[in-house]
Amino acid sequence: MIFPMLLSAIDSRGVVDIITVIDCTPQSDNWVGQMLIVYDGKVEGQLEPVVIDKILGIVQTTGWTKPVTISVEDQQGNTYRIFWDRVVKKRCAIVFGGGHISQPLVQMLTAIDFEVTVIDDRPEFANSTRFPGAHQVICNNFQLAMNNLTIDSGTAVIIVTRGHRYDLDCLRATMSRNARYLGMIGSKKRIKEIIELVKAEGGPADIERQLYAPIGLDIKAATPAEIALSIASEVVAVFRGGSGRPLSGHKEAF
């Protein structure tokens, strides 16, 4: 189970701690070579529980950025020499449109550690001065800009262009690309029309299930920053498996 979990964790664009026993005193073949994978609060692998607790305690309280070796002891005085490494693969977001909603949205996504790409075909809206936190800003035709982009299960695609025609172009280009999140701005009436059109063109039969539209969580957002907050919150909920419900409604958890 170790390596399937490791691959799954990396594919999910999370932070993965990889811990390997490289020596044990007294010498024990039972433990040397054993691995632990720590991801999203879960631990996969077998070691003495007290050793696992000590390792996690050390890892969680240090600011290591490079691989290190450490030593820990169990209750019987056995010493375990551990090699620690961390794999970090950032989640990605592609924002189509550089308008008034995109500015606060990119700031929020960057703050929660997304690697953000912004695309717009207008130089005054697609520049690094407007989006200083973005990983890259592309000024190009929306469809042409897609040619060199990777979209996978670690990617959020957010369509907030300046017009329905451009929104539709971006949806056509991304709806079959296996994004973790695919969201598009628009009224319920307009979204329904677009879905019907896409289906008539031979698009995915389950496009309603794939597409988060109208985009964002219902927080009665009114300003561009509030709309951006509703979108960012929905993206996090999809990546983390959250319900989007108020935590105060989960009384049974207390």
C-alpha cells in the first residue's frame, strides 16, 4: 500500500513526508528498510507506535527544507536511524480572464499555495504588474494559450472571461481535460443554454456533473472580492472534499 498511496498523494498535489529506516540498533532486519508515508494527516506503513509518534513529533515541529537523517529511540532503548524527505507538488489553477474578479481571486489562490496561471488576450489585463503573485501570465488568444498548458487532476480551471463567447470557447477547450475543478461564471439561465449547446455539439453527456456553474459557493457575494472569495472557497472544498456547509451546523461532531 505504500507506493499506491505515495502516487495518489503526489497526484493530489499535496505535501508528502517520506520516512525510511536506514539503520536500527540492535540490528534488526524487521525494521531496516521500512518506510512511512505521511499525507494529509494519514500515516501508511509499519513501525513501533512510539517510534512513529516520536518521528511525527519531530517532523511537525521543524522547518526542514532538505532531506535529513535523525535518530529516535523506542521504549526498550532500541535506536532507529531515519532518513526523512518531503515531496511537494503544488496544486495548480488556470484562470481564464484577467478582469476585476480575477485580481482578488489570484491573490487568494496564491495565498493558499496554488500555482496560478492567468490568461487574457488583452495586454492591459494580462501582465505581471496586474498579477504579481501569479506563476505565469499569458497574453494570447484563449484557445491558442491552451496548447502549452497541462491540465490534470491537480488543476482547477476557472473561467471568468469578459463575455459569454469567450467563456464558451474556454469551456470547449477544457471540458475533456480531466481537471479536478472546472468552474464557469454566468447566470443560471445562461449556463443552462451553454450546457444545451455543448451537448448538441457532442460534448460530454455528464457535463452538468463536471461543471461548477454558476461558479462559487452561495455566500450572497456582491463585490468582486466577495465573488472571488466564493470561488476560492469552492475550489478548496472540491480539492479537500469539504461540504461547504457552516461548521456550526456540524453539531454532531462535538
